[in-house]
Amino acid sequence: MNKDFNEINKRIKFLIHTGIVKSHIGQAKLSVPVKIISVNYHATRRGISIEEAQKFIDNAEIMFDQGNRSMYLARDGSATVIIEDKRLISVYRKEDFDPAIMAILEVLNNVN
């Protein structure tokens, strides 16, 4: 994927400024896949398998660096992983995306 991350981050900062996206979303970067090796309770509550969560990571268009964790965003879902121990801590299917994630996906649609 050839995305202009400076432009993406600029547009996301605007979404943060307008209150659509929360500031803790982090910095958008090129997705660097990771293999999930453990899962916490929150990640299992939605009935999403580890395999499906791994697909969200593997197919992510973008990754948000959030300090010790990364949020991977794909068209069909998102997964957040603690990098140090490769632990899945949160996962959502696209049906559960909130308006903030939908706005970020719109940014991705409009930036090359």
C-alpha cells in the first residue's frame, strides 16, 4: 500500500480537533503485522476467534502506534495488540465500528 501518512495524520488531527476522533488514537503508520500469541478477556467477549482477529491484523491498511500497543485497522475489522507480549486486548468487526473509525476509513478512501 502506498499511502501518504503525513496527509493521513494531518486529516486525523483535524478529526481529533473537531471531536470526531479521540486523541488517544495515536499516530498512523504503515501496518507491521504481528502474530498473536495470547488473548485477554476483553478480546474474547465479542465472540471473535483468534484466527479472525489475526486476519484483521494481517489485512490491516493502517496501524496506529499507541505507545506499548498498536491498533490495526482493516476494512472488515480492527485488533489492538500489546506489542511486548503479542497479546490481543481488543477486537471489533466492521459491524461494530463507531463513527470515529468510520471517519478514519473515509480518510483512507480519500488519501493516496
